Amino acid sequence: MTERQRQILYAIVEQYAEVASPVGSQLLAKVFGVSSATIRAEMADLEHMGYITQPHTSAGRVPTDKGYRLYVNSLADAKEGRQASGGERALAARVHPGGLPERNIRNAVDTLVELTHNLGLATIGNQLYMSGLSNLFGQPEFMQAGQVQQVARLLDNLEPWLREAAPNQPLSVYIGRENPIGGNAGCSLIISRFVSPYSDRSYIGVLGPTRQNYRDVTNLVRRAGQTLEEVL
């Protein structure tokens, strides 16, 4: 993959997250200052490599799970030295030293829901606290009954899976079919591990469509885990 192809892929990921419609060559041609024909050729190569795909009736392209994975990995490589966003500062302000652990965790989840427009979740002992179901099922990706059933299956099995698998990374991102349960749901699960009075492996995170602003959401989830561990 050339550097221009990489940047075109990243632009498709970010634009698709914003507008929820396939990204066409004309828009990218303006962004990169080249012809639409040049962009179409680059997109054809990216599609051949499996990073983007063309919906059945559209001239535009959308990212695949493979494309999202490359993009998310690039964010992990570039996180050093960045400043906290306003959303991250707002999240930290909702978690108070000396407060009840359960209330602080719930506040952090509710704030993630407000900031990411995803479903927020956290483990509190053996319980899984969730908030924002209407956000999740209000996304255009989940308007079909079959898709809703897949998401519901993922949610039904999420708490036992977290308990058994116990992901050990400070931040874990499971994109689409990478999800060990509900892999056909078209969801991304972004979770942060933190130490709490309930467990050395407590988790907080969000569940949303694969189409989302990974840069902001991963930073928010990471900061939620860090803040809770510091306060609790």
C-alpha cells in the first residue's frame, strides 16, 4: 500500500463515520487535489486489497473491518504527546474522589453515552451496567430486524464473555467480525480494563456500529478507564 492509498483509506473511514453514506471519488479528489480518475484507480486497488468495499447500488466506497483495523492501529501508534480533549476533561469532572465506587462507574458510563452516542457499559462486580440502548438501536445500521437480533445476542453474552476471556490490554478494540460473540452484528466493542474495589479486571467501554469516530471514542474510553482507576 502506498502512502497516498493509506491516506485515502483514512479519509474514507473518517468521512463515512461523519455522514453515514458511501464516500465517492469526487469528494476525495477535492481533498487530495487530484483527478477523480486517479482517486477511482486508487480506490480500486484498496478494494482489491480488501480495505474498502462498494455497496451494491452506490458509486461510493465504505471501509471493511480490515480497513477499520488498519486505521485503529494507526491511532494507537500516534497517541503519544496528545492533549486531553474537552470531552475527556468533562468525563474526568463527573468522577469524584471519595465518591461511591458504583456511582462513579455509572457516572462515567453515562458520560460516555452522552459524548459518543453509543451504548455505554461497565462491569460492577458480577453485574453489567448498560446505558444508551436507544442510541445503539437508533443508528441507521440497525434498522433491520435481523441485525437487531445479532446485536441482542452480543449483548446477552457480553458479561459472561468478559468474565471468562478477561481481556488484559488497557484498551481493547473488537471490530465487526473480530467480536468473539455477535460477529455478524456489525458492531465495534471498545473497552478499557481498570482496577476497582470490585475486581482487578473491571471494564468500561462502549458498543456501537463499526462506522464511528474511532479517534475520539478510543481516547474517551481509555481516559474513562484511567480516571476510574485513579479515583477508585
